[in-house]
Amino acid sequence: MWEVERILNKQWIQGKDKYLVRWKGFTAESDTWKGKKNLKNTKEAVKEYEKEYQQGIEDVRQQEREEETFRRGELPG
């Protein structure tokens, strides 16, 4: 059985969430898209990816707010 090293990306493919999986001991050439139901034994990897993904979204939104404030000529903080 192949072991997941980490989840690299997520996309909506054919009406379902699919995760790009890096397999432990393999290179990027072996990365594959798998549905969540095919990753039942790797809930921690999916959970960690979702946490990182959400944090990335929040970081981008914060940066956008700061840039908008700067464009209006206001001082940050």
C-alpha cells in the first residue's frame, strides 16, 4: 500500500474535491489526483492541508486589506 507523504494541492474536478498527493518515497512525477474518499486512511494529511490552505487564504486577505489601506494614503495600524 502506498503511503501519503503530503497533500500538495486541491481542485474541483468532475464535481468533486480532488487532492494532489505526493507519495512517500516517490518523486513529483508520481503525484496523482485522488478524491477524498480514496484518502480515508490519510485524514491527518488532508486535515493538515486544509489548515494550511485556510491560513494561506487568510494571509492573502490580510495583505489585500493592508494594500488597500496604503492606496488610500492611510498609515498602517
